Amino acid sequence: MANKRNLKKAIRYACGDMAGQCIIAESVLQGADIEKWDNVILNIAMLQEEAINRVTVSYDRTRKDFANGREYKKARRNYFKQVEKAINDYMKTEAGKVAAEMNALTPKK
């Protein structure tokens, strides 16, 4: 898994960018429903909180559970790769839902 600190920063930046786009759209669009845009921003904040909580995990096994250090490191690395993939999948699906909400609120030409 990537460095947890960098992964959390990336999540914060992505969610901040999405929220910033909502704020810009809310102020620029004529006749925008501010309450709906605020709801989208709230959903983004909840997405950020949940994603960061998913990053904060620890490996539940110890070195003594394995025959040698190599097996432990391999199992630990595979565990964190699975966690990272799950977080990536979660962010993609939830960001897609937020983008769909944002697109629904923008007026069609």
C-alpha cells in the first residue's frame, strides 16, 4: 500500500477539488438550487471521511504467526494491496455517483 499519509492527502485533495467545483458552479450558474449543491458538498465530505477511515487499518497478524520473515512480509504486502484496491474501487464508485449528482444539477443547453 502506498504511504498512508500520501494516500490520505490524495483523498483530501480529490474531495477538495470536487467540493471546489461545486462551490464554483453554485456561484456561477444562474438560478442554481443552492440547497442541492450544499447537499452534494456534504456528500463529498462524508465520502472523504469514510475513505480516510478505510485507509486507517493495520495488519492483524504478527511475525510469530509465520514460519519466517519472508512469508510475513509477503502476506502483509498482499493484505495492504487488497486494502488499497478496495479503497480505490470505493473512491471510483462514490466519485462517479457525486459526479452524476453534479451533472444532474447543471443546466442542459
